[in-house]
Amino acid sequence: MTDLAQSAASTYAVIRAARRSRAPWLLAPLLVFLVVFFLYPLGAMLSRSFIGETGVTGDYFARVFSEPAYLVVLRTTFEIAAAVTALTALLGYPLAYFLSKRRPNVAAMLMILVVVPYFTSVLVRTYAWMVLLGSHGLINNALIALGLIDHPLSLLYNRTGVLIGMTYMLLPYMVLALYSVMRLVDTRLMLAAESLGASRLRAFWRVFFPLSMPGLASGTLLVFILSLGYFITPALMGNQQDSLISMVIEAQIETYFDWNFASALAAVLLGSTLMLFALYERLIGLNRLFEAKL
């Protein structure tokens, strides 16, 4: 989904450039690339979800919504995605605000600390968290040594571990989305509010926070969509009771070789994402997302 968001932003920029230059043919290479590497695989997936042994059928979708186990997986996926989005917003907003108040050179250096982990494989970072959160890991050993707990906490192979791991993995997306908007807010507006008698806290809530909403909206949308299809971290740090739909899709392909039903599950996930986009467009507007990113 990250590549999809970046591709959408790039497409939007190319369309604007083509309109200014009045040369629509500049879009041809991009459109060919999207058709070959995006639309064709997407169409092949959707076609598999409607084709059974006897021809066109809707049995695979009926199976998704008729069996309670898959409905529980869908509910769990949305619950975890919402929780991760809320956690990244709570952690990312103060961090982005702190960065936006630093001098540009200092903020750039600190931002490197946020981005550097992405030069390491997701798998490696997930295993690192598994070492930290294990029963005899650094966190539990430190808490026992300090006398805060008597027995190791269960921080792994449950929803707690999934939330910790996914929040860590997706937090930079929230920070970058917020920082890109916060750094453009004119600090003189805060000073003007304080000069008119508002306290610093009131000036923040009445002036700065509303102006930072485009970044918060785009960050929550991006993190929520990425969480819906996240796989590696919940697969390694979670359990069967908290399976996400991506894990079920992987099992249908790798274990049961049921590509048709896996395609139907993927289509349901895609439909859920598109519904989220539609709701976002109705409530806020996708142009706010591009404003925060471009």
C-alpha cells in the first residue's frame, strides 16, 4: 500500500505537469506501466475470485461472509488496524511537533533517526523486537532486576506484541506525514494568539492543532491502510486468535493452494480499502492528502 500511495502522488504530479505543458502524451509511459504492473495483476486476481470449477460463481464471496471464522478475522483486522493507527497518532504527534520546532538542520539530523531503521529489513527488525519482548528478553529481565515484577510479562505471541511491533514499524509514516504539514505552519500565528491573551495551551489547540489536521488526516489514513494488509510482524509476533486477513490469504495459498478463495479474500480487503477511501473523500477530501504530501 505504501507503493500505491507513492504511485498515486507521482501520478498526480505528472498529470499536473502534463496539463501545464499541454503534452498529454507524457502520461503514456506511466499509463503503460500502471496497466502492465498494476491493473493487469489486479484484474487477474479479481477474475480468479469469480471463477470456480463450473464457471462463473459467487460461492467464494458467499463463503467469506457466511463462515463466522472469516468474519472474526475481518473484525480483528480492523480492530488491530484502528488500534495501531491510534497509537501511532498518540506517539507520532508529539514527536513531529518537537521536530517542527527545531532549527532545519537540527530537525534534519533528528529525522534521520526516524528514517534510518527503514534501511534494515522488516524481518530483522521484527526478530529484534521478539528478542526484546521475550520471556527472558531485555525488557522482562530489566523489570525483574528492578523489582517491578516477579514473573515475566506476556509481551509476545499475543495482541500486545502485535500492537507493539506494528506501531514501531508504522510510526515513521505518521511522523513524516505530520512533520510535512507542521513545518509549514507559521509560528507567528501562535505568537499573535498569545499576544491577544490566549495561553500557550489555548493557542496550540485553537491555532496550531487545526492547521496540523491535514497531516494528521493523511497520516491516519496511510497507517490504517498499511495496517489492514500488514503481514510479517503480526505473523511472527501474534497468535492464531489474532490472525489478520493477510495471514489467512497467505495460508490459503501456501498451505491449501486455494488461489480462488485467496483472491476472494484479497478482493474483500481491496473493497474495504476503497470504501475507506470513499469515506475519507466524503468527510475530508483526498486533496488534503495530496496537500500534505506534495
